[in-house]
Amino acid sequence: MATTIRMTVLTGPHMGRKFCFCGPVRCVVGRASDCCIQLAGTTKDQLISRRHCQILFDPPVLRVQDLGSRNGTFVNGKPVTPVASDGSGDHDAVVNNGDLLTIGGTTVRVDFIDCAPEGRHIGGGAYFWQESDTTRIDYPVRC
């Protein structure tokens, strides 16, 4: 069972960035500075809402919810129904290994992987995942 997901940006101004998640995590994606995955800084990023969508990872299941974004969230080209303004309804989509997630004008590939175990020493005094870690962004070790 894969315990880690890696999201690799394939298109747009953030192409090549990687976001890795280990264990249960809830992560908001958008332009706002308080987003776990912030995609901001260029004109093309204006297609991404401040709080665009939410990633819910509870191994081995990954779900995505559109938070009422202006330009939509898509899994393999199919739109994710936005969450109602009162938060009601079941409006999330399951994301599988290898799926493409499009957020505004940015597309990421989602990979389910098994990473180095918790506490594994990688050299230079660093460890790959600490017990409390859930997120790695552009981490130099391949996750």
C-alpha cells in the first residue's frame, strides 16, 4: 500500500515543482499565502482561485474537492462538482495513481509511491520523514 503521494506540476509557470504528502493530510491549493500548495506569482496563475480546491489524503485514498473556484478543478478532464456554499453535499472526486489533476490552468500528475520509511537517515544530519511530517515541497530527495 502506497503511503505517500507525489504531485508533479506538468504545465504552467510552476512546471517541475513537486509536492509530497505522507499520511493523512488535508491541504488547500490556491493563490492565497495560507494555502499548503500555493500557486501564485504569474499572470497565468490568475486562473487559480485564492482557495481553489482541497486535497484530502487518507492512505490509500486521495480525494479532491473544488472549493467553488472560478475556473474549475478537473480529474482527467472531468469537472469536479464544487462544494455548496453551505458546505453541504458530497462533492469530491477520487484521484487514482497516474491521474491528471487540473487546477485553473495548471496540470499536475498524481503518483502513489512508497517512500523511505519514517526516520530514515539520508545524510548530512537530515532525515527523510520525521514522525510529525506530512508534507514536503521541492524536497531534494526523490519522494
